[in-house]
Amino acid sequence: MIGEDPYTYSFNTINHEYRVMILRAASHTKDDTCPACVVAGGFIFLAHHSGGHEKEDAVFQANASLKALQKTLQSVDANLDDMVQLTLYLKHRHDFPAVRDIFREFFTAGHYPARMTVFTDFINENYLCMIDGTAVVNSNN
């Protein structure tokens, strides 16, 4: 759920005043310095999401990561159709084709978010996949 102490940040430009409500979700990891998402200025900025680490299978972990992302979005009244950008982090380059195919199960055909794929090492040796991204608040309303 969204954190308890949202605040309003305002600033003046030449002729306009903008107000941005910033809401931070609780952490979804053991790291309290990393909220699951931050909602600000009509956007939802999603922190790294992962899961399925009990199996050494990138497709299984990608599936679990997308479900975790979906759960966080639901906690702020959004869904995967609201995603506009997504970064897929993979440990092994050879996993990309199979993991890419998982997106067809979670997103509506023709409505995929812009995606960047990065190949990297993770802090935890069991991690093969991680996802973060940006969504637009109420983009489908």
C-alpha cells in the first residue's frame, strides 16, 4: 500500500504553478530504502521486481517478476496495460528469446511497453531475471 506521509511539492515557472503529489509504496524487499514504487506527476516509477528464485530457470523467474510487478501496480489502482517503459535485466544472454516470449502472456498484443534489455550480474547468485519500469497513472481511463 501507499506510504503514510505523502507530501506536495510545488514550484513556479514563468507563468504556471505545478503541484505534484508524491506517494511512496512500502518496500517489497528487505531493503527499507527501496519502495516498490513511487507515484508522482501522473507516473508510477516501479523499482526492481523479481521472484521465483527457488528455481534456476529464467522463464520461471520472469513470470514471477511480472506477477510481482502486476501486484505492485494493482496496489496503486493500475495494471500492466498502464506500463509505458520496462527494463528487463537478465543474467544470461541466451535466456532472452524465451523470456521475451513471456511478455505475450502478460501484455495485450500491440500494447507492449517500450523495452530495454540489459545483461548483468546480480547481487544474489540465484537471480536470473529482474524487471523495473514506468507506468502512466490511469492511462486506460
